[in-house]
Amino acid sequence: MKKTSLLIMSILLCFVFHAQVEAKPLRVVIIETAPLPIVANTKDAFLDELILIMPEHEIEIEVHNAQGLEEQARSIVQTITEQEAPDLLVAIATLATRAVYNFPAAAEIPTLFMTVADPVKEGIVTAFGEHSTSNITGESHVLDAKVKLDMLDGLLKASALEEPITIGLVHSEYPSSKSSVESLLALESQYDNVKFVTVSTAYVEGTLGLGAMRAGIVEVLKEKVETSGLDAYWLSTGPLLQADDLINVIYKETKLLPIFAESIESVQQGALLGVVADEESIGKSGALRAKRILSGEKANSMPVTRMEKYTIGVNVSTAIKMHIPIPSSYLKLSKDHVYQ
């Protein structure tokens, strides 16, 4: 009896040993659009959470950065498709995601995108809540345009304006920035308290692009102040939002402050109101989808949606300068993100 038990135990131990030897590490390849804080912080939060929730697996991580260059993003994707397919391909931000989605040879690679403002306009799905025909899934980190406008309108109504506020929609021609502005313009007629003026600059690729775009948008804003009588501006999502000292430089040159920004850091620097999904939330939520994919689910079995968790911030000093009172309900929603 003892010999039989020992024999069974030996067989089981051998089976476990061979299974461990033969088990291949999970290979996760990440393509970052550019060396920007939102991209780097999202990636770090994603990896920290993925390793935490999959402790029983060895995960090999391979990271590429397209340096803000669309052609380089496509070249990276081509190189990946010429090798053994990874268990998961992660695209962070719009250019990297576009490069993967539009590359036919990558269509069957399980893919997860993060920090993409408008996957609908990118053609990944025709509406939020749908499943992609390609093997890709992910979440938009940007709140619906109507919800953002409703929030701003709530503030403006509280100030009993005599005439609409003229707001410059500051953006570059980067895909997510342009898409965000188009969504706002489409809704403008529904709001009596706002008048929008587009303020755009060309998207400049590469690591030096942020400084060039900042200089470009300042010049256009100075012109629009003269010709359109801007009262404030709206900072849309995209690389321009990451430019160093952007709000201070604009204020120095134009005396304008942002009335809305899609970044809590921008609220700290002077934006009246901001709503955004923070990088940690984006990364953690992406890791939960990644675990499901790495555990065997098809990426496109999960619908493309918006993030469920958003952070709201308000700046009291800016509200005073703009003579716009902040209702107590907004202060409660902002919790720890009330700045002055």
C-alpha cells in the first residue's frame, strides 16, 4: 500500500514538474505612442496591477515607444507581426492604437487599447457598447461631450450670465484632440451660455513637438483674442495638454484662463473645471481586461466602453477671477480636488 501511494505521489510530482518546465511565460508587448506622462503613468499602473492580480504567472514585458511618430508606430507593429505573436498586445494612446488597428496582419493578435479618447471615430466600433470585428477591446478615458457640457452649463447658469461666454476650443490636429472639439461643436446649439471658437495648431511629431505646438497655439490665441473677443478657453485632450507650463505661458501672453480642461493637473494650474479618468484608474481597469484575455477570453468578446470612474476638480481662485460662483454640489463632487 505504501509503495503504491509513493508511486502515485511520484507520478504526480513528475507531472507537476514537467508542467512547470513546459509552461511558457505570458508575453505582453506594449506600444506607447509617445514619451508623455499620461502614457508612462498609465503603463506603470497597468503593469503594477497586472502583476498583482496574476501572481501565479510569469509575464514577460516588452515595451516600444513610437516617439509621437505615426510612421514609427506602424514600423513597430510590422516588426511585431513578423515575429511570434504575443499573448497580448497593448496600445497606449491614439497613434499606437491606430497603427495596430489599421495593420491587417495584426487583426488576430489579442489587443487592448488604453487612453484613446474616441474609439468610435477611430473605427474600432460604430458605437460604445459594441464588440469590435477585430480582436481588440478597451475603454475611452474621456467623458462624453454632452456630460462635460452639462457640467459646465451648470456652473454658468449659477452665475446668471447676461450673454454667452466666448470660449476658444484649444487643440492640435492630433486625432483625439480634433475629435473632441468636433463633438463639442456638434452640441453647441443646445447651450445658450456658450459660444465656441476653434483655436487650433498643427500636430508636430517627435519629442520636440510639445514646445512647437505650445508656441503655435499661443500665437493663434493672441490673434483670436483680438478678432473673436475670447473670454476663456477649453483645453481638449491630446499631447498639447502635456506641454510644459502651458497654462502659465498662455496666461502671460493673453491673460486668458481655461474654463475647462481634461486634466486635473490643469485644474491645479488654473483651469476652472476639469473632469478626467486618472492614469492609475485607466491602468488598473486595463489590467482587469488584460487578465481575462491572458486567461483565454477573446479580446473582442468584451465590448468597447467608456471608463466608469472619473475625477472632478475645481479651482476656486479662477472662479473668483471669472466671477463664476461654484455651487456646493460641485465642491462635494470634487472632494480632495478643490484648488486655489
